Amino acid sequence: MYLKKISLFNYKNFSEANFDFDSKINCFVGKNGIGKTNVLDAIYHLSYGKSYFNPLAVQNIKHGEEFFVIDAEFEKNERNEQILCSLKKGQKKILKRNGKAYEKFSDHIGFIPLVIISPADRDLIVEGSETRRKFMDSVISQLDSHYLQQLIQYQKVMSQRNALLKYFALNHVFDTDTLSIYNEQLNGFGDYIFEKRKEFIDQFIPIFNTHHQAITGSQETVRLVYESHLFEKDLLTLLQENINKDRALHYTSVGIHKDDLAFEIDQHPIKKFGSQGQQKSFLIALKLAQFEFLKKQSGVKPILLFDDIFDKLDESRVAKIIEMVNSDTFGQLFISDTHPERTEAIVKSTHQTYKIFNL
């Protein structure tokens, strides 16, 4: 599978741009602020139906314009697939495959497997648990659409339960029966999600460890630890035990929406005890493991986006990545970099076909 060409209209800083891609390596070079990352984000859009960097969809429309369109052609299983993503101010975003609009965006997730490695990944370390849950969920959802549906249902029921708790507080009433219906539903969805996340982490950890050792070649021990209330008790019991707390808070305080994935180095949180270099290696290993996991499970090599990562890596780590490109581990690669000479030197050393776009 690879991306053959893409057209952008009014997307971020581009009025109109067209690119024809190489099936192996594509590099975008140029000064900061010229739009290199925006091209990568447009490609990300085609896989996930949203931006990696900006959660507010309308802000991806070029300033002063009314709409954006991203139109692309992929080759997958020897067939041409046209994917189009568009948004008009005040309307819902549209995602189409071969001219037919998706009713639910979630139906498209997993069709174009893709992994991005970017400086913005640092949020996975420094931000709250939600960013790490989203990471787990996005990897599992790319392979398992049923999981994504269960997750959407869980969030829906939780919102309803939270609204009910607020209603109780405002009106000074309480009704166990209505609440227990939501508890039962949450328990069903929550248990399924918990088991899937647990299974995923068990398979993911060995892959992550292999990549981390390959990148760092070091002695430090790193760990990924899945943390969940559901390791202690089933969700139904937890919801019943915490009802007074939930009534006081007006929201659901226990459940899989509180899960976390702890990142540790030598048994301490990497956020506090890892140097910048250690954190970078950890994140790159995490993303390369995501790539390999998706590849293994789906049988398709995901598209890989390297956003400005050579800036932060020493030569031995860059060499490691080149080695992986050469051993045919990767499929199609998109690289953004501020240094044209450095990029050219790196891609030439891979002995693969490539294209360089000077923006």
C-alpha cells in the first residue's frame, strides 16, 4: 500500500498544492513555518479523519477561506483508492472513499494504517492519562473496529450517567433503578475494553522492548505498565462502591476512562527521571513498536511519517533508522526536515528510490 498523489485546497497555509509521490521515500525540506508538517498532517487526516496537531477541525481551513479539501489517491491491494476529506465552515466534515461518503468516520479507521513520529509525541509523556489512553485506543482501533464501537458506546453511556448524577444533585432526588441500568451497560462495555487493552499491552510490550534495546543499545530498563481500576474489582462493584463519591462529584469517578499507561525508566516515572534523550528514545521506540504491531496484525506495512525527527537524534540513532529502511522493514516513508543537505545525505545512504520536495 502506498500514497500516489495528494491535492490540497485551502488547507492550513496552502491555497493549492499538488504532490506526486515516490512509493518509498518522500522528503519535504524548507525553512520553519513553510508548511512541511502541514503536508504530513494532511496525510494523517486521510487515515484518521482528523488532524494530529489541531483538534479544532475548523482551524485547519486556510485563514480567510470557507472550506478545505484534501484529495488523494492510494494504491492498496493493486487497486486505486481515492480518499477525500473536506470541511466547510458551519458544516460537518465529509470523508469519502471512491466518491462514496462514510456515514460513520469510525468505519474508515484502519483502512489506511499509518504511524506518525513527531516532536508533539512528547505530550504522551508530559500530559495527563487521556493522551496515553488515546494512544492505546488508536492502535487497537486501527485493527479492531468492534473495539472502537464499544468504546464509543461506553463514552455515550458514561455521558448519560454523568448527566443523571448532575440532575440528581440539582433536583435533590436519587433513583437507584435508573442508575443501575447505566451501571450494567458500563460494566458490559468496560469489561470488554479492559480485556482488549490488557491483551494489547501483553503483545505490545515485547515488541516495544526489542525496539528500545535496538535504538539505545543501553542497559537501562524501561517498562510500560497498564494501570486500571478493573485489576482490583469488576466495574459493577466499583460503580456501586463509589456511588456516594460520584454523587458528590456529579460525575463517574471509576472505570476504564481513568486507565493509564505508565512509562517507567529504572522503575521511576520517565516524566520526572528520564533525560530528554532518554524520553526521545522511549517515544521513538513506542512509535516503531506501534508500526510493527500494526504491520504484524494487519499484514500491511503502515505509512510512516517522520516529522522533524532527525533534528533531535544523534548519528548512531539515525543510522539505526536507516538500517531499518534498508532491511525493508518500512513501506512508504514521509520525512520533513529543515536541513536539505542532511536529509539528502540520509536518504542517499538508504539506497532506495526517493523524491525531495523543496517547499
